[in-house]
Amino acid sequence: SDPTASESIGQMWYNTTSNVLKYSIEGAGAWASGNDMTVPRDTGGFCGTQTAALSIAGSPPATSNSNVCENYDGTSWSAVNNLNVSRLNNAGLGTTTAAMNAGGELPPVTYATSESWNGTCWTAANNINTARRSFRGCGTQTAGMVAFGVAGGANNTDTETYDGTSWTAENEGLTARNNSANCGTTTAAVAAGGTTPPGI
């Protein structure tokens, strides 16, 4: 198994459950192969950490939408209860025991609906103010944020925060874009990259 405490620089170990050889080094990390998801797909929401992650909906092969959700424990993916409304290009935020899913689309419809996750089931929550797709979230279920995306057929700069009950419009971003990488908290967040007009 993996070490239970912080490993020392230079330590090497083999996890017989995941069949992965690991080595502790100092400095920048490196990517390593992991186990596959149970249902391959893209354009879904996501949240959590490397050892406790949640994949939310998205588009699997040969279909245009999905409501499939999976949990990752640091070694393998396992199916959990599905999102109530199938969608892709949605935003996720939070943890594997307290997450949110917002917006997205089931072409040609773009959603404003959101759902909350308690570690077991998804429940309908209050709508975001601006229906949109191709955007990302960050933060927690009681202090979350979504920003940018595509609304009404155009890239936008809308930013909204979530307090555990309602979504509130905040100051807009500087550059309209979609599919940016968002991370951080509601008081210290970063949005990087993405696609800017006219690339929708």
C-alpha cells in the first residue's frame, strides 16, 4: 500500500493493489498512468482531489450526452448515482461528499439548472442566473464559483458565487471566453486559458 505518512525523498514502493511502482522525488512532479474510467467520456464536470475526485456527466462515445457519474479513490474509478438531468459541457465544484453541478447543455438546450451532491445522491438546487455551457467551477458546495462560458451563442464574462443555497452575480471577468481552467476559492480564484471570440 502507499505510505501512511509523508514519504522521504528517495523512498520507493510498489502498491500491489493498483500495480503501480512509485518513487518520491524533490521538486516538480510528473504524470503517471492511472486506471481507466468505467465509461470513457469528455466535456463533463469534475471536482475533488487526486485521491478523492468526482467526474460528473459528459459525452461518452456514440452519444451526445450523459448523466453518468464516477468516483475516484486515488486508485480506481467506480460508478455512483447518476446526475438527474443528462448534460455535457457542465461545471462541477466541491468534493466527493459535497459537490455541485451547474449549467451545461443537452443540444439544442442550454441549462441554468444545478444539482447538489451529498456523497450519495444528486438533488435539484437553485438555478444559476445565466444559463450557459462550456465553463468551469471552483470552491466548495457552500462557497463556490462559476465563471465565463457560452451563453446565448456567445462567449461571456459572467461570474457567479454560490453560498450553499443561492447563486449571486458578481463582477464580470475581463475577457469573454469558454473552457477556461478555473481554480481556487470565491475570494482567491484564477481563470487561465480557454477559447476567445470568435471561437465558440
